[in-house]
Amino acid sequence: MNKVLVVDSNKVLREMWPRLFKGKYEIITASSVVEARQKFKDHSDIKAIVLGDLDLSVNNLSLSDSKVLSDLVVEFRETFEFRIITASTDPKLRRDLVSCGCDGECEKYALKDLLKVIF
């Protein structure tokens, strides 16, 4: 089963996605950049990464979403050869992340259909 790392600070979505994709994909979730890095290291067989939204006040960061996630994309892209998708609710952020290395973008509601295309 293909593993997908989903990074999003929204707890409801992090709990929903594994149930939604049960039996189709193994969803590994992370709520912060630090947790995303750790899960990425712990699961060397991840086949796709989805970057949603981060509530930076929850993550105790002072940078913008764009800077934090752009840096994460660049970092992952150094060693990760599979798909990185942005599913932020902010269209400008999605465009910024595509320009720095994401393979594509989608609205969160369309993630299920996009994963079908990828796999």
C-alpha cells in the first residue's frame, strides 16, 4: 500500500484523512514542520507528500506559512523523488509552493481524486 505523508495543523482533517483513504493508502500525518521532518525520516517508503495548512501560532513559529512550507519543500526535494502536492486553502500559497518545487496543487476536497491520478 502506498504511503502518503500529510502535513496539516487541522486536527479534524488529520483524523479524517486516514479513515477516508483506509484500504487505499496508508496516511501518515504530521501537524508541524518538526513532526513532518521526523515522520519523513521514520518512513523511508513514503510515495507522496501533501502539504496543507499550518497554523504557525500553534507551531510556535514567527515566519510566514509561505516561507516555512517553501523551506520544507526545498528540503524534501533534495532527497525525495516522488510527488509533493500542496493542498493549502490559500491559492497564493499553493502557487508559491509549486514555484519552489511542488509537483502540483489542489483544493483539499479534491485530494482524493488527485491521489487516484498519482497512483
